[in-house]
Amino acid sequence: MARLLKSRLDKQKDKLGERGLFTLLVVICLALIGLVLLIGCSQDSNNVEPGPKAAIVDQLFVLEPNQDFIDEVTADLEACGFEVDVYQGNEVGVKFYRKLPKYGYKLIIFRAHAGVVGRGEGSQVVEKEATYLFTGETYTKAKYTREQLSDQMLPAKMVADYPPVFAISSKFVLESMKGMFEDTAILMMGCSTTYLSDMVAAFLLKGASTYIGWNRSVSIGYLDEATVHLVHNLCVEDLTVEKAVGKTMAQVGRDPLTQASLRYYRKESGNKTIKELIEWQGLS
């Protein structure tokens, strides 16, 4: 009898051992399957290429903030597939402009004060010389002395009762901006940014694929409205540069105060869409 009981107990232990081993194997297999799935998902997420990047450089924020403008333009850029960064006010300083080409943006919208500086003789301005793009950084004589002495920047006033800020010239773009733009589309939405050719030429020489700007001073309300239409026509409607500029001017007309209108450069970019331009290598 004792031998029979012992035999039965041994069989029960063997069965429990087999079941335990089977359960352990099932758990291990499920864990391995989960690990494979996890690795697969991780690899898939790593293989998703990020979209092109766009920047809104809102220097005007220091005096003329317009959140509706930022929201509307950002929505249209994102609908077009861009990842959007917004820089406002004091963020738009000299160091920011210096590093701008290195950030890899494919589209940059400058909502910024700009202007043309002339050479004065007595009380007369006798010759228009250079276009300047304003920063949001308060001017001080002790900073950026090399650039100031070499005509790359100067103090500029946006309005009479606001402290002067640094403004950079086309020479700064060529000599002090680090790196090159990679077929970046430049929307230079500031006053007189195509009145002279110097700022246009500087950005194109630094690798921009197209440059769109205003041939005269523009009023801020008109500027924001026109820019919203321009971005929508370029990105959402996917029009060529020439057609987008033409449609924008048809929608808003010339600036009623200054008669300013949009101009684009290079001529070759006119029959290309933004999506084509930012992928188009070797434009000359």
C-alpha cells in the first residue's frame, strides 16, 4: 500500500511539473511576442520622417501683438505639413538672426519692422543705401562693436517713445549669419523690403529659393491681412509663387495708405509652388 501511494504521489508531482513548465513556456513566449511588437513599434516610430520646419519671426510683437494672426498662419502652415516655431519680441535678437540659417527652416515668415537707410548731407538725405531688418533687442553702444563699426547694424527706432533696437543690414546677413539656408522660402513682411535689391540679394546668396516682400512702407493692419492671404495661397491652395502673389494682391489691393505692393525674386521661382521650391536643389 505504501509503495502504491508513493507511486501515485510521484505521478501527481510529474503532472504538476509538466503543467508548471508548460505555463512558464507560455509566459516566456508571450513576453517575447510583446517584446517583438514593442521593438517593431519603436522602429516604425523612428522611421517616420518629420515634416519640414517653418518659423514665424514676430518682431512686431513688442509693439503690435496679434495672436489671431499667429493662430491663423500657424494653422495654415500645419495644414500644409509644416512643423511651426514662433519667435516673438525679445527672442528676436541679434544672436537669433546670427544663427537663423542653422535652424533648418524651409519657410520663414518675418513679421518685422524694416526700412531703408539713406546717407545724409546736412538736413538732406541724398542717396538710399541699405535695407535694415529690426530686432527686438534694445540697443546699446557697447554690444556687437565689430558689427556696428563695419556697417552690419545700427540703432533704429520703431516709434518715437520706444527705446531704439538693433537693426541688421544685408551686410550682416552675408557676413555674420552662420551657415546657409537650404532652399528656404523667405516671406519678408516688413516695410520696403524689396525697395532696394540689397536685402533680396543677400538672402538669395545665402541659399533662399524665393524672397517675397513689399516695395514700399506698409501699414500694420493691411500687412497682417495680406500675409494671411499670401500664406494661405502658397500653402493651402498650393499656388505657384507668381499666382499666389497675384491672387493676394487681387484680394487685398495695394496698401490704401502707401500704395505698396508685393514683389518676388528670383524670377525663376515664380512658376514653382512652395512645396517644389523647398525641395528644389540648385536654383540659380
